[in-house]
Amino acid sequence: MRSLRALVLLAVLPLSSLAAQGTRLLRQPTLSATQIAFTYGGDLWVVSRDGGDARRLTSTPAVESEPQFSPDGKWIAFTSTRSGGPAVWVVPAEGGDARRLTWSPAGERARGWTPDGRAVLFASGRVSAPTSYAKLFTIPLDGGPARQIPAYMGFRGSFAPDGKRLVVDRVDRWDVEFRSYRGGQNTPLTITDATSGAETRLPNERTMDIDPVWLGETIYFLSDRDWATNVWSYDTRTQALKQLTRFSNADVKSLGGQGSTLVFEQDGWLWTMDAAGGQPKKLTIEARGDFPWAMPHWTDVTRQIASASLGPTGKRALFEARGEIFTVPVEKGDARNLTRSPGAADRAPVWAPDGQRVAWFSDEGSGYRLLVASADALGTPRVLPIADAKFAWSPAWSPDGARIAFVDDKVRLRVMDLATGRLTTVDTGGAANDQGSMRPQWSPDSRWIAYAKSFPNQFRRIVVWGGADGARHVLTDALASAGEPVWDRNGRWLYFLASTDLGVQSGWADLGSLTRTSTNSVYVAVLRADEATPFLPESDEEAAARIIGAPTTPRPGTPTPGAPRDSALGARDSGRVAVRAPTDSTRVPSAESRVPTVRIDFDRIDRRILALPMPARDYALLVPGPAGVLFVGERVPNQPGTALHRFDMTKRRSEPFVSGVSRVSASGDGQKLMWQAGQSWVVAGTATAPRAGEGALRVSLGMPLDPTKEWKQIFDEAWRIERDFFYDPNHHGADWTAVRARYEPLLPWVRHRDDLTYVEDMMGGELSVGHSFTRGGDYPATDSSQIGALGADLVADGDRWRIARIYTSESWNPGLRAPLDAPGVKARVGDYLLAVNGVPITTRDEPWKALDGTADRQTVLRLNDRPNDDGGWNVTVVPVRSESQLRQRAWIEDNRRRVDSLSHGTLAYVWVPNTSPPAITAFDRYYFAQQDRHGAVIDERFNGGGLLDDYMVGIMLRRPVGGVSTFVPGAPNTRLPASGILGPKVLVTNELAGSGGDYFPWVFRQMGVGPLIGTRTWGGLVNASVPYPLVDGGTITAPALAVFGPSGQYIVEGEGVPPDIEVVQESQAIARGRDPQLERAVQEAMKLVETKAVLAPPRPAKIPEHARRPGGSR
């Protein structure tokens, strides 16, 4: 192992050699009369406007970002995660203690200052619904209530010098690095009156116009109008647009300004330029300091385990954690790091059958390879190339130790001969999801591999490969979907799961696949044609009693002692199966040292597939125990983890073994089982269910971590993932090798995980595609604020907080809890909140400051109907961690009542939150409850996406075909179809609906359901169904599934779905309590009801006389 001292030197040398050119990756600059503030390494720094040596202002584990100089240059407002979620803080520009200004649990971000420097402008989702989209507020520097800017949406903004107007960038884009994007989230910048909300839109042709800065009479902003992001200006007097910079090698980022000077980031450097135009000046800035988050250190990775397996005899366990491979003793000894490979990802380890070696896949060097090493961590691993494969999963070592099977990135099942390195391709998967579900399993004699594969009907089938001819044999037919094959250790049976009620769930991309549940049954295939069923009828019979003194001559046909028994379950005699008294020796042979020979008679094997006597359930896992024992994992509704059942072929029944488990693994001999339960690990015998506390395995995995080497590996792997899994090999025209060359030079300047995320995100943006996301990763730990929320709107009234609205759980929402609406809580609109847990509060501080630490805890509020304590009362409530669901439910119900009122009860209202399970719940709940209406307004604004809808549109396409008469006096006849709203529908869309929320309006229009009203959707239908894990816990997506239409053209990506009738939400109308989009939707739907009403067929006036007799008599 390399010493930590050597690792430190390696980390320092690259920066020292690059210091002459200045520090790069300086971000988010802001300008005062004399200084520039910026972020680097997760902290705030200041430097002279001419560059030079920078001075650090903050040093915390948090991400400090988005600094904003006050107009007088004395203060810097910024966003910090030091208390958990983002909040707005201020710090003196000359240094000192930072002070928190905002306290809402919704999260807030610093955006600027009022021109007089008395208040900070910030963005927050604190009052938004149905999602927490951003609005703009100001909050006084010296304390006091926040004031909302009357803009419907506002993610960024900048005040005009007079303070009466501000320029607003409305939308928090889902992916600001989405290059060449022209979808609905490219909204125009708007000049908004700070008092009335009156708006003027700047010219925009669906370009990305962001980061506005208002200096004098000119608005400066960043725009990609020339397909690269540059600095532009807009003269508010002449309405003239002007391009100020013309960079083409890298986009301009993070614009700031003061007086007549602009500052911005480009290609990792900071630049200044005269606001009137001229050549930008690149600054040389040195940001020197201690960066503890980039220094080599020892770390505990026990909670970062990615895979686990028990050794062949259950003496040691094998773990993968944070790109390293460990073995851990079950009883005696210490944990052992087999890899010790900083800067490499070592994954998917597997034991050799003899326990003396371990194999795994590693990207150390260039690309993935198979490594085989001694289990004692001594010696150099043997490296085995995997040819043209770029990634590999599911390694399985043959029991004879000679070969390893695995699945590669091209979904090929391959076998490597370890002696020669020769690769054999066994099969290729039939669908993308086979990549992680083929799961090859070797037979006990190493002659066969069983696996599952998708077929054209989208069902999976069990396939067996091998034998003398090396052929593939499909065991199961096309009428059931099968998977999870495992061999019994006696070599005579193959177990697997299969479902015959999978139905619509086979259409994995369809929303309708979530409308039903399916079950699996456990099956066993009897492999030999001359093998009796393991479930022969049983009958207890009395053995012949021996008369004392009588001779002991055996009955004819009785085996003599020591004679070999039939190895099958049940006796075979001249082709007849006899009923025999069961004994263990006739059921399952005892374990023997010799390897059983596996013979498979494929002829009519489908007639030898039997269901185990277990009820059909949601089984998801099979693990073979000792011969004749199978462990079956079941997903139980509303219970964590998996419930494990032990099925005994001798007893022909299953028994509960353990519940709440994950990552189950059996030892090679089947005598021990290991599983994870929460954060604990257990190793226990397989014979009986373990007692509580039995078999606890102490797992403590520590390793030396060099962040700079790990960050390089993450960057390399992220680049390879996009190279190898992006749906277009041409990468939308981007030269992917050149892209790497463009961003790799930034790596020596990465000093915090947030820096790396930024570089990854920019690199992914070069694909010009949605769903290219990088998330998570190992950020330094910070405090976790536990701010409670009361589910109420609180407004400042003098120096007290008054309740303006109490959010309730409405009706039929058992999952919602409204703290002030609980029975027995005396709280009303108009009451004043005077104290929290005995501590008086005033409007000098935000009310949530007093509620810090109260989430989910009993809290005493002091209330009164007047702004003093006389006559006040105490109530005990339990604040919630977030009130967003309460606000969302109120928004839905307010809209439903609005539509009901405007349409005089004619129209239904249904909001579709996404295209995931909540969408089905919401649609079914509201759509069918209003099926007595003559039409419907379907609202998909803020649709967060998911799957591709077939279910809702399919329901809405129903048309009347007849009816059923009723015998109930006065009751209406039943129409056919009997459920649904059969009249006209309209769909409301907006820019914050995307992905599945793009496809829904597209298919709504494609199928002719009705018109679209509102604004253009996001524009992302090249989906990434797999978030690829990175070694530090982060993930990255490679969009691999592109949606195309019936004409053979890709649809929607980068453009969104335009409405048939565009209606923009004007801020003034919203401030007056109106909803222009919903109002127009009602108008259009009512027109359709009047002109294209859908009526159920009338009941026939005459009932036919069916009675007949011969000769025509009745």
C-alpha cells in the first residue's frame, strides 16, 4: 500500500506546477467598486478587481455559492448549505462571522440586493404550489419580514437603479447545461413592476436568456442566440439588442456587474469588461489555501457497500465498497482490502469455488478488465482483457474454477476461459433490461449455464446453454415470463420464478404497466426424463410387526442392508411409481464430496416443470441452500426489505426464515446464509430460522481515500458511460474525444465534490440532450436543520405574525397531517402567533427560526386573537418537515372548485402530477369521481414525468356504444362503457411539465383527445432509464432511449410540445387571484360541450316481444 505521505505529495504537485497561470474553476463572480467575490472549492473568496492573490472569506464543509455584493460593497449575501438545505446568509466583505437571514425549510437562494442596500433579493419556493417552483422575495439586512415580489415565477432577478422595477428570469431550468435547447423553459426575461407586477417581455426566440444584470438603462444577460452562450445587452430605451462577447470555445457563465463594469466566468477563468463593449480582460487570480476536502485521508466506507457475497465455506465475506474489494472474517481475523487502488473502480467481486482466489472487474488503466487475485491480498492480480466489452456485470465463477461467465455492455452473455483468456459468446439479450437481469448460473458440474432472456413478446424465458454441443435450449414457453434460475445442489432440479399474470406490466415503458400488480410462482424443472416427480403422493403405512422369535427373512423386493438405494425421489419399478413411506434418505441424498453429473433431457422438459406448493406472491429472489433446500425472497406490501422463506423439498413446504432483509448470499456449500438487515449484517446456518441477535457479523471497512485520484476516476468513467451508452453513437454531432480534451484540464483545479459535479454537468451538456444528469456524490457532512412547518400562511401585522390561511388535509387524504387543523387545536385565521415553546417571536426574525428543531416534535404555540398576550392560550402541535403536500392539495382543490364554478358544474377538473404511480392515483381519484360531468379540464402543468402514458389517454378516448336499462324507478340507465367522462376534454400545459409530461400532451394531441392550452412543455424525450453508479455514491445518466413518432421521426427532444392556444400566466392576473390558463381552458371546453356534446344512446322506447309459439301464437 502506498503511504499517505506519498499520496499527499501526488495531490500537491499538479497544482504547484500549474500555479503560474492562475487558478481555474473560479465561479459565480460578483463585483463591487474595488473587489470581486467568487466561489471556489465550496467557499467564498474575494480579490482585487485586477486579480492577484485571493482571500478566503468562508471555510466550512458546506457549499457556499452565489455571492452577491451589496451596492456599497460592505456585505456579501450568499447561499449556503451549512445547516442542511440552502439558505441565504450574509458576511462582511472584509471578513467576519456570517449571519443567516432566511429560515424557511423550503430552501432559498441569494439573488442580489435592493439598490439602497437595505434588503437582499432571494428566490424561494416557500409559498409555491403545486410544486416548489421559485418566486422572488426581499428580506431586510437588519431583520424584518420578507416581502414577495409580485412576479408569478422568479428564479433570478436584478433591480433597476430606481428600485421600482426589476428584470426577472422566471424559470429554474431543469438543465441549464442543455446546449442548443429551444424548449419551453427558455422563457423571455421580463421587466416587472416591483409593486404592481406589470410585465414587459424582452425579445426572445426560444433562446436561453439567463443571469440578468441591470446597470443604468441597460440590461445585460447571457444568451445562446448564436448557439454559444455569450454576453448580450438590451437597451431599455431603444429596445435594441447587442452581442458583447463572441466566445465559441466555451460558454460564458455567471454574469455580474457594477457601475460600468461586467464580470463573468468563461472556461474556468474570470473576466472583466467595460459594459459599453470592448475586449474582455482575462484575470489571473491565485486562490491558495488549505482544501481539506481534497486531501488524502482515511475513511469508513461501511455504509457504501455496493455488493456482498459469502465465501465458499462461510468463513469470510466479500464486499465491494467505494471502488475497493474487501474480505471480512465471520469469526476470527481482520478485514482485508484486496485492491488498495486509489483512482480505480473495482466492482462486482466473486469468490473462486475453492475460496483461494477472488475475481472482479476494474477500470484501472484504460477500460474495464477482469482481475483475478489471491484471497490473501498477496501478490499481483492477473489481468484478463474482456475484448471489446466496455463494462461488465453479474460475474459467475464455474464450480470447477476454470471459467467465469458475465454480461457485458452489449448485453452479451460471455464466458472466459481463465487458463487461456479465450472468450465465448453464449447469447445476446433480447432487450436493454436484460443487462442487469440475465444473471448466469452455473450447474454444479460446470457443464451448463442457466439464465433468463427477453423474447419478442416482452416476456422472459429460461435458457440453458452448454453440454457436449454447446447449444442453447429454451426451457420455458412464451406464455409465462420467467426469471431468477438457480440450480439445486443435487444437480437434478432447476428452480426459477415465473408469472402468468404479468399482462400489461410487460410494457415497461407504459404508464398502464403500473395499473396492475402481478405475482410469481416458484417452479422446479425436473431435468432427467427418468426422474420421478419430487412431489409423489405420500401415504403413511404400518411396517409389518416382527413377532418375537420369528425369522427375519426380508419380504420380496425389500432392499438388503448396505444395498444401494434408488437415487431418485420415489421408487421406479417397471415404469410404475410406487407409494412409499417417506424418509430423508429416499427424499434427498446426503451431501457427498463428489460433484453430481447434471444430465438434462430437453425432450418434453416442459412437461416436467412443476410449481412448488407455495401461494403465488410477489417473489423476487431465489437462493439455493443445501441440497433440497431453496430460499425464496418475497416483497411484502408496506414492509421494508424482503421476507425470506425456506422451502424444504423433503417436507414439501415453506417456512418463514427471516424478514426485512436485502443482499442475500449463500455459502458455496449452502450451509450458511448471509444477509443485510438495515445497516447490520448476519451470517447464520441454513437449517433453521435464526434467533434474534444470532450470527451478527461485524463489518467495518476502512480505506485510504485520495479524493483527487477518485475525482479523476469519476470523470473518466462519466465520460466513458456517455461514450458507450448514449443512444446516438455520433453523440448528436459532438466530437466526444474532443469534449474530453476540453474539460479534462479542469480536473487539477477540482478541490471539492461540488467542483467535480460542475465539470461533469458541463461535459454532459455537450450532448445537447435532456435527461443528462449527474447527481449526488460524497459531499462533506453538514448540520441537518430540523425546521418545522405549521402548514399556514403567516403575514406580518405590525411586529407580530398573523395567521392568514390554515392549510388543511382537505377530504380523503389520510397521508396528510395539518398541524393547525388537527381536532382540538384552537387556531383560526386571524390569530396571532406570539411564542414558540415559551420563546416570544416577532417579525424581526422569520417565524421558522423559532421553529428550528421542532419538526415531528410536540411544540407549544402561544396564540391569541389580538397582537398581545392578554387572553392568549397555548396549543400543542406537531410541526411537519414540509408543508408542500398541504399546499399542493389546497392548489388542486382550489382549481377544482374554480372549474366547477366557472362551468356551473358542467366540467370536471383533474390534475396529473406526473406519469408515475401518483399519476394513476390522482387520475383515478378525480376522473371517475366526476364522471357525471359533460366534459373535463385535464391539468398537466408541473407534470414531473415518469413513464409514457397510455392509460389516461386510453381512458379518455372512450366513446359511448350503448347502455344497460335499469329497474330502479327514477334512476338513470347505465351507459356503456359504464365508467369515465365521455364528453370533450382539454389539456392545460406549461413549461414545468416535461419528460413523461412531454409525451402526455403529445399523445393527447396525436390521438385527437382535445386541444392543448397554456405554454410549451420542457422538451425531453430521450430518456435515461438507468442511473449509473459512481464510486463515491453519485450517479450519472446516459440517455439511451429515444422516443419517435409514427412517421419515423424523433419527437419533442429539445423543443417541447407547443400548445394549440398559447396562454401565458401574467403576474398581475395571478396577483389578483386569477388563473388565465385555467380560465381559458374552461372557455374552450365549454365551447366543445356546446358544439360537440357526447350523448349516451337513449333507451329504446319499445321493448321487443320475444315470446313465440308454433303457428305464430304468443
